[in-house]
Amino acid sequence: MNQEESGNRKILAYRLEQAKETLRDAHLLLDRGGSPGSVINRSYYAMYYAVQALLAWLGKGSSKHTGVISMFDEDFVKSGEFPKLMSKALHKAFDLRQMGDYRELIDLDQEQAKEILRSADQFVETVVKYLANK
């Protein structure tokens, strides 16, 4: 293993740990009455970090959220590695997170938060299993 591959593996492991930790945070927020926007934010970031782990595995990355999402769609969904449903879940989480974080007078509700958290659970679990088999 060369130095670049070693660095990518370290980043991959780091990003997977971030995804799992952020997902735990989302569950804590939901269980303890955190705001729906905060639950959605943490759920989205769990998915985002999982995608960053996938990109690290490929030796890729982006500093922009839209770039990370676009690469996921191009490299993993269009290729058939992951179902389109995962892309839809990621896009929905991104859109709701954007609304909650940056728009004024937006009311996100508990049902939306629960739905995004369920999607994040499945998303992160699928990515972890995928990378474990690689």
C-alpha cells in the first residue's frame, strides 16, 4: 500500500466514524426532544460523511456539499452500485437541511425529522456494509 492509499484509508475510517457518531447524535436529539431542524441537520450530515467515506475510497473528494452529492450520484448511483432511492433520500435530506438552516420562518416537523433519520440509518448502514465488503 502506497502513502496515498494509506491516507485515503485513514480518511475513509475517519469519515465513517463521523457518520456513525453524527447519526448517534441525531438519535439523541430525537429521543430528548431536540428540534426537528436539528435532527434533520445531524441526519443529513451522517449521510454526507458516509458519502465522503465512499469518495475517499475512490480517492476523490469535494469541498462543496453539492459536489459530494453529485459525485455520489455519478460514481455510485448511475453505475448501479447503490439504488436511486439512496440518492433521493440524500437529496431530500440536503434540501430539508438547507431549509432548516438557512431559510426564515420554516417549520420542519417531527414526522419529517423521523423520516430523514430513518433514511439516514439505512443509508449509513448500507455504506458501512458496502465498504466492509471492498
